[in-house]
Amino acid sequence: MPLLQSTAYRIEPSIDGERLSVIAPPESARTESDDAVMGTLVNALNDTYNTKAKGWGRFAEQGEQAGPLVAWLTAYHAEEQTFAELANAIAERLAQTLQGQLSVSGYLVIAHLRQGDTETLLMGLIHQREGIGFNDAHQAVPAVQLNTSQLTLAARINLTQWQSGAQSTQYVSFLKDRGGKKLADGVVALLGMEEGIDAPAETRTLLKAFSDYVEKEDLDDDASREKTDTLVDYANEQLRRGEPMTLEELSGLVDEKQPKAFYDHIRNADYGLSPEIPPDKRTISQFRRFTGRSGGVSISFDSHLLGSSIEYDETQDRLIIKQVPKQLKEQLAKRKE
């Protein structure tokens, strides 16, 4: 992912933990696209960010939630403000917002990236950790490393989507960890955003719609498994790219012969899904279908039903179905007549 601009600020808490100081890099340290090491670091942070639980939304246009970031970005986009000025304003405001919330120093990395036709602004706070390396004499020596696999706080703005002005687009995301709610609230305040789509809930609803679609189409095990793999692969690819799932695009992948079939199923059943859904990694990773066929019995169900409407008694090798599908119930009722 090409790196257009980047820089890093040291965020240092006071001894009593009540105040945060911002230490800006020297002018010569401000990084552009020709720094391969910084590019590798930013790409690593971007990859880590893609795997984390996030909140999604857009900039608040007015009211108490609205902040100055939109004006700063507008000035930067119009080349009325340099990247260094933009980054400095972000770092200073973040430090003000998080006063008393951070007890460990770290580095706030701010980067302007481009992937294909999409430009994004990524910001993330990372910490250093003690490690071990080898010196020129091949002796093991202490070595300080950046912990790129763990982000204290982070946010990303899809600049291209923001500039398009689409009202339904959720172009701002931020790290939403249950253990770091106060930090997340501080980032939301910095961004001046209003939270919109609940990614886990929307993803669960999408998977429910998919399960209903598979059942309605009465697909065999192989076809069901193939379509499930297609959905999961698409969701994981969007996660890797840091982009939302698009219902129409997903529908075309799920059934190439009838590219609108799944999309029409969602709309006709009125699941209330947004046209674009940020995939939730945890929800997606837990989703797959269990299938089995033996002795004239064929069973297929989604893994998330195990433990709720379906139970497996391993000691007696029994599968207990608590909520029998309506179509099957009707067939069994007719059999008893």
C-alpha cells in the first residue's frame, strides 16, 4: 500500500499521569513515500487495525459532536495546509482529549495512504517493548521494538469516500475495544463523528439472511458449503482491505448464474441491512456450516446455532434440535395424519 505522507509524535504522560506532552519530530524526520522502513511499519499497523473490532460512522455535520478535524482535512485536501500542520493539530488535540487517560508513553503514527483509487488517513498509538537482538559481533544485546501487533487506540478515515459526499457511507472507523472504552470515546471526540453501523450486529444479521437463503433454496451440502466459503472469503478479503462488504457485490459472488438472487432475498424479506456492511472479524470467524450425511439422513446447520437451538450430546452421540424448521414440521405433521 503506497505511503504518501507519514510522521510520528511521542506522547508522554506526566509523573502524576494527569497531563500529556506531545513531542514533535524534527522537521527532517517527517516521512514521505521514499522511506521503505516507515512504509513497512505503517502497513503492519494497517494490517493489525483490519483485524480489530471497530466502530463505524461519519463526521457529525453540526451539534456538540462536530469538531475541527473536518476543517483541517478540507484545508489539507485543498493544499492550504501541509501534512505536518495537519498531523501536529491532530496530535495536540488528541493529547488534550486524553488527559489523564494514558499512563504509558507511546508513539502516535499518522499516515496518508493510497490503495488503488482509495486514499485513507490512518492514526494509531503504539508502544515500545523490550526485546533482544544481535549486534555486529553476533552478541545478544537488548533491543527496543515497536509492538505493531497491539494498538492502544487507532482510527482510519476513508478520504475518498468522505470527499464523495455519499450520505449513506460509513467512512470513519475507530478501534472499539471493550477494555478501552474511555480511550475510544476520546478518539470519537477527536474525530468529531457520529457512530452509525453496529458492525457485529449487522454482520450477524447478514449471516442470518444468508442461512435463510440457503434453506429457502434447498441447496445440497456441496452447494451450501461452497456458497458459505464464498461469503467468508469475501468478508475476509474486505477485512484485509479495510473496506465494507457491499450487498450487491456479495450477491453476485454467491450465485454467479443469478447474481441478484441473494440481494433480492435480503430486500424482499426486509432484514433492514445497510447496502454496505463493515465485516466483523470475530463474527465471521465463528461462522461456518456443519454438514453430514449417513444412512439416509442429511443434516446441515450453521455453527452459531450449536449450543442454542441445537445441542450435541457427545457422551450419547445425540444431536438435539430444539427449533425444528417449519417446512420439516409440516412434513412430519402430514406423515402422522
